[in-house]
Amino acid sequence: MSWHNSWLNQSALPSLISISVESFNNSVILNNINLEINSGEVFTFIGPTGAGKTTLLRILSLLEMPFDGEIKFHGLNITRSTKLRQEARRNISFVQQKPIVFTMSVYDNIAVGLKIRREQNSVIKQKVNGVLELVGMSDFRNRQAKSLSGGETQRVAIARALVTEPEILLLDEPTANLDPISTAKIEEVLEHIIQQRKTTVVMTTHDMSQGQRIADRIGVLINGDLLQLGTPEEIFYSPINWEVAQFVGIENILSGVITEKDQSLATIKINGSLIQAISEHTISDHVYALIRPEDITFATNREKSSARNVFQGRITRITPLGILIRIEIDCGFPLMGVVTRTSAEELEFKIGKEVFASFKATAIHIIKRYN
């Protein structure tokens, strides 16, 4: 019975592939990873360099095996069966961070996998032309692959991975070291794959905004630990702890203690100042108050506002960020926000200027502090 037929009876299972890793090895430690990836979803791992993202992809691609743990494909445990792993591997394609192309035409590079599988020439032609069109490389079919740019090479590698019609496409940093135009083209290719092929995509990325744009779910991997799984909104707006909050770029992480509670409205003392936030935590809990810079509004006068939190402070630093300006103020505690260049000019912001910063209680995410 073919591998494809062997999993047909498992179709009711929600996950396409699941992994449980208690440990990997002494040089790259993956701690207690438990993960299920659903058929058709786009899953992205984010985390700092050396966190174990590539190692986890290699395990998912079945190129590496965990010392302790198991891998299931369509509900079947394939960890200890060489035959089942080989059959599953035929349904997984892995594009590495620095893909290698052969010294031959783009067309022949993409056709390699099909020729190895002894597909008929007519089938090879149809499938190669189809993926060439999908990745926007039809005009490059006769070009020498070695002559391509980095972004073009990446698209050829993705086409080569897709031509065998895998169930799972694994991508390790698919836009690393590419210029913005090439990155946009790769993302466009991925969008086409997701919409047209319904392929399950698992990728790592250093570009967190890319993860927000593309992923259905994100996993945050830090020091070998999968600290949080969730939607992009959950990861970037409701991080589970300080490590995740810091990594995803929440610049305002304020340490304080809850001093009062009125149902869900908490009053938090931070460096002698009081802020109000929505929280399920209780009085005397030590917490972090997380405020994203874009949720802070600046004004030169105290204006009427629905925001519960309004603080007067002095600008301590102004940093250009493309079309935005990053404003740092001291209002008894450090606070960072962003405004447009136009707003900064109209409000005549400069270092030392007194301003008012306001933010809503609902804009604050509270997490418990354990140290």
C-alpha cells in the first residue's frame, strides 16, 4: 500500500504533522517542543539567531531525528520507521537559507526532482512550466541558473521544491539577505502558493513584520524553548512573558505593582506614578505593563481625551525611522512612541520640549513578573 493511501483513513485528524521533542543534542538544545501543524496553514517560527529554528525545520523535514520524542505524519508515528520516514519525506520539500542551483538551465534545475522520480517528459514539461509561471520565472526557463541574482535563485529553489507537489513546504529564512524588491517578489510568490496550491507552509524568518503579514500562526523560539504559540495578533499584542515581549519589539516594558483593583480595571504603581490598565491580576501582584509605541498619542497641551492615562514629560531623544519619528520622553518613567514626520514638524518637537503623552487602559497588556 502506498504511503498516500496509508494515511487516507487518518483524514479526520486535525494535524498534518506533529512533533514532540524533549531534547535534541548537546550543542543545539530543543527543550520540550510540542507542536501540531494543520493542513493548509502557514506557520512561521521567529526567534533570535541560534534559537534552534533551523534545527527544528530540519527535524520537521526528517533530515534530523530527535534523541527523545516523536514525529507524527497524518497521525502515524514515523519516528523509528526508516520506511515510513522515506515515504513521508517524498511529501515534504525543504528550501534552505542558501539554496544551491546546478550548472544547467533554470528549466533543468526545476525538473531534477521529477526526473529522479522518472516522470514522463510530457508530465515534466507541464509541471515545470506551471511552477515557472507560478513564481514569475517563465521568461527565465533557458537562462543558466548560476547567472541569476539572489532573489531569482530563491524563486528557482522554491519552484524546484513545489514542482513535486509536496504537502508541506519548509522554508528557512526565504528572504534573508535579499533587497526589498526581491523580498516583495518572494512574498508575492508565497502568497500565490498559499492561495492557489493550498500547500502547508512552515518557515523561519528574521523579519517579524513578514511573519505578521504571512502567517496564520507564529511560534516564538528562544534558547531552544517554544515560548509562545498563537496568531500574529496574540504574539505581537499579547506576549506571554518578558522574553517574548522584548523580542517582538514592545519597547515600553514597565515594571510595577498593582495597588488597586476595581473589577477588571487595575491601578499600577510604576516609579511613583500610577497608570490604569485592564488586568485579571490581583492587588500586590508584581507585573510588567506593555505598551506598544504606536498606541501612545502626543500633544503639546493637556487636551480632553477618553484615555485614562495622561502624563506630562520632557523629550529626551528624537530618532528618525523612515517616514516616522521615534520620540522618547521622561515622565517619571521612560516612555517611547512614534509620530509621523509631519506631526513632529507641526508640533515643533525638539529635545527638552515639554509634551503630554496619553494612552488608553485597553492599550496596555499586563503580564506577571516573577523576579
